[in-house]
Amino acid sequence: MSHSTTNSIKTYPQTNELITPGDILYSSKGWSTFLVGHVGIVGPDLSIHHSHPSGGYSDSLPGYLSRHKFGGDIIVFRPKIGASQAAEWAVKNIGAVNKYIFHLHLDNIALNYCSKFIWQAFWFSQSVDITSRNLSHRSKNWVYPMNIKSSWNLEVVTTINL
């Protein structure tokens, strides 16, 4: 299921920082993220693409932020390399996410979860394992939001306080 909305906002809330395709939004662990954290990626359309318990979603920034009903922080990371390629892959493949499940096969897009989808965006667009764990599409492993957050390829741009 892909849910799409238009995003007319160009900067992150309370900042002058431009929303940029490929940015990764990492939501802190809390009640809004079922105590595990959550990640999404900004597409070329400036929507946030993410695997969600209801399937693959493409939300406007306000729509994405509204999913965090219990507060917390969202750290915005910007990739040092491969941002536009990962963003393009995400927007083209979000509709292939059919079920939110912690499935070990990293090559499976239909059975997905948030951090695996972000990993796949970098792997399938340019064969980059952003976790530095020597993973490939043939791997059977978990990719946690914390693995994305600690990636060598990401630098903090800003924090959104909810």
C-alpha cells in the first residue's frame, strides 16, 4: 500500500535547513515508535518514504510528523554520498512494500520494515552497505534503526523537537 501526499514545505520546522532528497529522518525511541525508533528517507518529491506497520507510505513532512503523537525528537541526517540515488530508489520502490515484518532476507522488498528499507535504498541504488557490516542483498540479517543512525555515511543536519 502506498499512500501519497504533496509536500509544499521546503525547510525543516523551526530551521532554515532545506529538505533535501536523500535525507534520513531518525525518530528517537519512544511511545510513538513502539520503543525501537523509526527511519524514513526524503524522496525527490520531498515526501518522506518509509515502511510502516500498514505498508509502504509516502507522507508529506507534516503528515510524517503527525505520526509521532507522543513527542520525541527526529534527527535529520544527510548522506555524504549517494543521497539522490537512494532517494530515487525509495520513491520507485515504496509501493512494493506489502507487509511490515522483521524479515531476515535483505533482498526481499515486499516483506519489509523501516530500517531495512533504508538499507535497501542505498544497496540497490549503488551497492553501498551503509551499516559497514559487510552486508549484501544475499545476507540474512537484521538492520536496526540504530545501525542507520550510526552509519559512516551520515552527518547530522538538524533535530526536530516534537
